[in-house]
Amino acid sequence: MVTGRGLICIECMEIKLNGKIIDHQIVKHGIRTIEVKTNGVFLNGKHVKIKGVNCHQDHAGLGSALPDYLQYYRISLLKNMGANAYRTSHNAPTRNCLTPVTASECS
């Protein structure tokens, strides 16, 4: 699927044992052009000023086992502050943490 935000790909991965599907997962990801030039960063040919944050995937009182809604809330607050880049620290982010950033929230 091609959108104004790049190429959105949907892949279905399956694990089979003796010809029977024992596990599967559907993954959505995007493909974009990114260029770093002397006059800035260009995403799909458009100049973008990167305004990012560096976040740990943890929260006071909860540690790193965050419920999905809290991650979505945090990203929503960051977007409202004007952030357009999100860097995770130390721990690998969960798929639910990255999904709104990489798929539905990108602009």
C-alpha cells in the first residue's frame, strides 16, 4: 500500500511444524526515503527539522512493565509538545510502544 507517508508493507510470518501452522504474526512497517544533506534531513523529499526525545521505557512506581495505555499516553503528550522523533534507551521497546510511532502516528 503506497501512501503520502511512504510505502506501508504488511507481512504475515508463519512458523510451521510438520506442515501445520503453530504460530503466526502480522507485522506492518513503512519504507521511506531518508536523506541527510548539508542543509538538513529530508524525509520523502521534504525537509524535516528533527525535534526528538530520549525516553526510558519505564515509569515511576511501575518500572519497565508499562501497560499499553500509558505508553500511548506518553507518546500523545510528546506529540502535543511538538516531538517528531522518539529514541528509546537501555531496554528494547515493546511492539506496542513502537506501533503508534511507526505506523499510525507518523506525519
